[in-house]
Amino acid sequence: MVKNDWNTEFYDEKHSYVFKFGEDVLNLLSAKPGEVILDLGCGTGHLTKLIARSGAVVYGIDSSIKMIGQARLKYPDIKFEHMYATNFTFKNKFDAVFSNAVLHWITEKEKVAECAYNCLKRGGRFVAEFGGKDNVKCIVTSIRKILEGNGYSQNTEFIDWYFPSIGEYSSILEKHGFRVTSAFHFDRDTFMDEGVDVINWLEMFAKQIFEGINTGKKSELIGLIKEDLSSTNKKDGKWFIDYKRLRIAAVKE
Ligand code: BEZ
């Protein structure tokens, strides 16, 4: 199953908070001039460009050909490659691997940790932020409830995002030879822009869950989810997403 066939324009215009918040993680990365850094799951390259501004040499990789195409067009001076986070290798080693808002898409988390470890120099840093335990919990609960209540229980198996706790993810990194140097798990309720609501979020990020359901039925189900979420994810008439982030840094021992 293709997890997401990204609409790159929509992603940049309506969901730009995804990479805007990513700018905070760049402080934790603290890239230095001359360092060689890998941006794992670079999307359309917004953060890759900011890393490059620090004077580091950056490579961006992403599993979406569309995203990579867009990134190459926007930032022709940066090297972008179509590669998977579960299966990447480079001849030369990196000083740091950076990743923002990507790892919750990948259930094969052991492979990611292994590839990241193998491509780092000794003492190299792994710095990532993604959905932590109970991320978008209200949304997940509502999707399940509506699917199950309307005869689509089988589609709940497509809800396979990976949202680990600090303990869980630290153990994975440690198992692969990293030493975890910092970890935070924090709430980040995020208000959506004017004219955008939870339907846009579901259309952008939860498409795969409705696989095999015809367009009319899918709209109906999404409408029911929206109605259900209006009691938990709406404040003063504005929609918000109940994000919980895991921000973690580790070094290769
Ligand atoms: C997130 O950024 O937390 C997220 C994005 C898409 C689906 C689920 C979670």
C-alpha cells in the first residue's frame, strides 16, 4: 500500500506549519559550517535549505518522487535523492542525521535506526522530531469510532502511524549503538489557518485509511469524523490538531 501520494502544493500552502515548527528542531541540531548533514525525509526541502544556510553541506532524501522533484526545482544548489528511510546507504559518512515530522510514517523503525547509525561518523549526531505517544489521539479515536460504527472496521488496520514514548524510542536507538543525549515529549496543539479544517488534515495525511472506500462514502465518513471532532478539536470556532511531539537527540558511540 502506498502510504501517501503527496500533494506538494497543498502541503506547502496549507500545512506549512509542519516545517515551520521544524525550525525549532534546527536549534537542537546546531549545524556548523563545513559539517556534512543528511536531512532524512526532506519533503520539499524547506528545512534542508535552512540547514545549508548554516554553512553545512546538506543532502536531502525522501521516499516521495514528487517531493524530491519539487525540492530540486526550488533549491537547485542542494543535492536531493529519492531514497527510503528504511534502506539508504552513502559512501561517505555524515556528521549528523536530521529528521523532522517523518519518522511517525515508518513502522520499520529498527531499519531507520540501523541506516542512520551506519551512515554516521563516530560521534555523529542523530536529531529528530516526530509524533510521540498519544499524538493526534482525539483524531485517531474518532477515525476508529466512525469506521467501526459504519461497517468499515477492516480499514482501521491502515491506521498504522508510529508514535512511540521516550522510553520506547530511546531503547531502539540504544539497541543500535546510540547514546541518547536528550529527549522531550510535549503537547503541541496546533491551530489551523483560516478556511482550513480537520477535513483538509484528513485528506492530506490520512488518505490511506480510506483506501478501497468509494468517494461518496469516504466524504460521508470524513464528514462524520469532523462532526465528532468538533467537540474536542475546535476552540473559539478554530480547528486545532492535537499533536504531541517527541524530540530526541543521540550520538553514535
Ligand atoms: C504528525 O505530524 O504528527 C502527523 C502527520 C500526519 C499523520 C499523523 C501525524
